Amino acid sequence: MAVVKKVETKERFMGRLGHGCDLLGELNEICREKNVRLGWLKGLGAVRKACLAYYDQYTHEYQPLEIDRPLEITHLVGNVSVKDGNPFVHAHVTLADEKGHAYGGHLAPGTIVFACEFTLEILSGAVLERAFDETTGLSLWKMSE
């Protein structure tokens, strides 16, 4: 059964990440600095190399995919919640190469920014904490009615 929470936009930021930084690491750092407990983010740009992951639903393990060449960020989307008491960014990304071939998946550490512009929407009305889910093997939002 689905559990739905009403949230509202509290603040919205736009920014640019630094050339050569770790994409996921930098987004997590921004959320820590701003003490974001609940949020939504989007972005676009380019990376020098990408580290992605695919979650295998049968083995309950992430399968890494590293692409060591320049790619365009055609879509970056994610949410911010709380894990182990700290802000936690969970993001997925779609990337394209020079021929328009797309790659996508869970954004992993090691994705190095060439250029990235993003928006971060800070929400209020709920705090969603992540907890281990027995069924999926994932750290998912702990939702109560």
C-alpha cells in the first residue's frame, strides 16, 4: 500500500559544480552545508568520466559500470533524504556519447564533472529517513501513515 506525504517548496537554489569535482560527492557536500533534510534536484552538463550502477533485483547487489571518456549529462535527477542522521543524495543520471548513444543508471562516486549546472529544491512538511528494506535489500524511505 502506498503512503504519500504532502510537502511544500521551502527554498530553491541554482548552482554550478566545480570542474574536476566528484559529481555525487559535491552534491552531498552542498546538502550537508545547507542542512537539507528533504529535497529534489535536477541537473545537466558534461562529465569527464562516469561511474554508474545497476541494481540487480535477484542478487540484491549493485553492478558497477565505469565509462572512462567524456559524456554529456542529458538528465540528472535525484532526491535528498536522511540516512544515518545525515543528508543523503540518491540520484540517477542519463548520459550520451558523441554518437548519441545513451547510458544510464544509479549515480555512483567517481563520476568526474567537466561542467554541471543544477537546481536544488529544498522541501518542508516531512523528513524522510532511509532504512533497510527486507524485501528489496535497498535502503528505502521509512514511511508511516
